[in-house]
Amino acid sequence: MKSIFSMVFVLFFSNVFSQTAQNLDYRGKIVSELIIRRSSEIKGNDYIYNEWNLGMLVLNDSIFSKQEHLKYDVYNDRVCIKYSDNLDEIIEITDRSLTGFSILEGDSRLKHDFVKLNSSNFTGEANTGFYEIVFNIQNTNYFIKKNAKIVFDPNRSKGSQTENNFPLEYQDKTTYYLKNDKGLYKEVRLKEKDIMPILKHNTKALSSYIEAYDIRFNKEEDVMKLVNYYYSL
């Protein structure tokens, strides 16, 4: 990942809700407008967190646009907004300058930061799209995840579909990535044997930190703390 992008995203994105942002109206301009109707044939939701959230769009890593109604459709990897004066009209943001966005989740106002990455930012196979920075409390981008949805057919393992006509359902799928010493993201599971080979320097300091803070590798927040500590050494 380019260092310029990393610095801009980290420095500005964390404080973006307290800054003055441009009020951009996308209707009839650089996006395609569509009405998205939820299919009653699929159980569950195609989005994560709340359906509509307070949020922020980031264009070219430098322009910030606050939104009162923002939704991330993870099944199709698309960002949608709507305006208070026409809540029935849903707008998909297709502008290529969209480099990230942020969601404030529900009443907790927990902030989730997303950044658009290209396949060239990864080792191995990974799709270009939006990735969430895991627990972006310290404003780093070492530990990310891809939120996705798959459509599961419960009838496939239950014999005849005519006898077991259960509805299709959305299921969550999360893939984690850690940044290696070459600045590329490598896919990992939340397991010590996947994570520690990437954090291959300062092993004594890491071992002491793991013991002192009772780090659990199956917990996102603990892995985030460990990775941020590693890159601070």
C-alpha cells in the first residue's frame, strides 16, 4: 500500500466526524440511481451492522462527505446512501474516487472504518473491494478483514427440495488479513500458528507481551493489540 495513502487515511479518517465535511449531493451526477428491493425469498440481510447508519464517504482520500443514511451491502460489495427528503430513493455510489467510508453503528456509535484496496495489496488471491480495519482505535491499518455474505441453501442437505422447501438464507463469512514486513496483506485465521510467523521479529518482547496481557488469538481485539504493539517496536 502506498505510504501516502496510509498516512492520509490514518490521520484524517479517525477524526473525520468532528471535521467540516462537504455536503455532496449525488443525485443525477456521478453515480447510478436505483431502487433496491429486498428479496422476500432470502432469509436474513445483505448488509452488516444496521441497515441505515450515520456515516461518512471518503473521496480521493481527502474529501469527506457526511451522510445521515448510509448502508454497506456486503453481499454485492456496494455502498448505498439516501436522502431525508426522499427516503424511498436509494443511491448506489459508483464513483471511482470513493476510497473509503465509515459507519457509526446504532446507538453505541461504534465507528467502523472501511478502505478500498486492490488485489495488488495482497499476497495470494484477494478481490479488489472494501475492507474493514479491525478495531481502528489506534488509527493503524495492520489488521483488516473482509466482511462478506454468502447465500446458503438449507435444502441441499435435506433430501428432496419439494419436501423441504426452506427459504434461502444469508450467512456471514469473514476473512482476516495481516500486513507483513513487505507491506502486503496475507490471509490468516485467528490462530497463533497463522499469526506468529508474520510477526517474526522481536519474539522475546512479543512473548512477554502475550503473557502479560493474556492475549487470546481467537479474539479480534487481542490480535489487534498484539499487532499494533509489534509494529510499535
